[in-house]
Amino acid sequence: MNIIDELEELAVGARLKRLYEYFAKDVAMIYKDEQLNFEPKYFTLYYLISKQGEAGVTEIAEELGLTHPGVIHLAKELEELGFIESAKSTTDSRRRLLRLSAKGRESLPKLERVWAKIVALNKALFNNQQNNLLSAIMETEAQLNEKSYYQRFQEMFNPQGNSPVKVITYEPQYARHFKNLNIEWINTYFTVEEHDLEQLDHPEEHILADGGEILFAQINDDIAGTCALIKTSPTDYELAKMAVSPKYQGRKIGNFLMNAAIAKVKELGGTRIWLGSNRDLVPAISLYKKYGFTEFKAAATPYQRANIHMELSL
């Protein structure tokens, strides 16, 4: 028995990684026997593209639970091997999509035959176990989707994990949080633009002075998220610069901010909230739809990343 086996619950991650390497090593040999220059690490990305036809990097990252850079790295390797290619979107020339290349389409039937055999082998392997591995994994994932591992840790060992979320308005001492949270979020998915910096560097001048407001979600003394309400007409407000700290993902900070933003616009006498977003941000779009936002066609936008606009009448 080695150290990983001895550690049991403490080394679950290492044990799962070791198990993956067991599978990956032998599956790589299977691909080689089939004269396929393909590695197990490419499977989910290649498979997703083959089923969807074409997809953007952000969409893929959300679907597979990977980081943006992680998807880009795998896509680059698959493109160098000739299995996929990138092309401009037909609806948005600024957006690039990944799709199977001619080689990728030609290789698909042979790969699918190998996958069918792997499925049959895994079913035989798992069904012969006292504790079915796939069922145990699915059960664990369901538990963690309901409540994250980090959140469970905080609730069990840190009383602050249960601390309430409070929404507060702008004070000068919070300006750095407004900028830092947004810079972190934008750089994760896109590129910070000139108009971003105008508002983030000078929020009092470009947001508050015209009758807007900036909201913050606060947990104890920590700022967990933020958003801005920018007055664009006597009755219209733009919901912008919504960002949540990765530390508080899973605490539904977006919901707290959205509820507070709607209440604040009503308080200010507004009757319409609108926003610009990107279709690749699936969770964000889902949040907006949940609150009743519907798509509309905007005349223009100062942001290159904005390819969808939504509005809510109050």
C-alpha cells in the first residue's frame, strides 16, 4: 500500500487523478492500435464540437467545466493535429468559432467505433463492481452541484460561511473593489476596453454624477460582488459592470444584486432596465431571463464584446 492508498479520504483528488491516468494510458494505446493520432485528453472537446457543429471558446468552457485558457490550449493542439479549425461567426465577425476540419470529420466514424467499444468495456467493468464507480461519481457530482465543496468546508469549519449577504451602495472606499472585481471578470473572458476604464477609473464622474448608482454585495466586511446602474434617460437605466468574486461563487450573489438593482431603479423612478452582454455567457443570460429580461435590438454599443441586448420593463 502506497501513501495515496493510506491517506484514503485525504487524497481523494490524487486518487481520482491516478485513476484517470490508468484509463488514459491504456486508451491512448487503443487509439494507437487503431492508427489514430488522438489522445484521451482531447475527447470531450472534440466530441462536443462534433455534436454541436461549431461552438465558441466561452460556450465550450461553460459546458465542459474547463477554464478559458484550458480550452484554448486543447483547441490549439487539436488544430495543430488537423482535427479542428477556427472560423469567423457568420452572425458576428468579431467572434471565432471552433468546428471540425475535413480530417476531423473523416476521422469521426472511426473514433465513434472505438468509443462504442470503450462504452461496452466500461459497462462490463462497472457493473461487475460492488459499488458502481460511475454511479458513485454521479452521486458525488450531484451533491457538489447542489452545494460546492468550498461552501461545505466553510459551513462545517468556518461560521462566517453562513453569514448573510447585505447589499450596500457606493462609498469612496469601495471604488477599488468596483474596479478590481470587474477587471478580473472581464479579463477572464474578454479584453478590457477603453470605455470600461472610463467608468472603472472614474465611477463618480461617469456613473454617479448623472444620477446612477453602484451597488455592492457585502458578506461581513468583505465585498463579494458589484454592479452599476447607469442612467441613460429620465426613465431608463443600464445594468452594467456586474461582477462576482470567484471566492463567493455558489452564494447566489448575482441574485442578490439583481433584486437590489431592480428595487433601486424603481426607487429612483425608473421604468426600464436594459443591458448589453455576450451570448457565450450562458449563466449570465439565464440569470437575466429568470428576472424577465427579453432581447431587443440596440442601435449601437460602445463594447466590442456585446452581441446581445436585453431589457426589462418595470
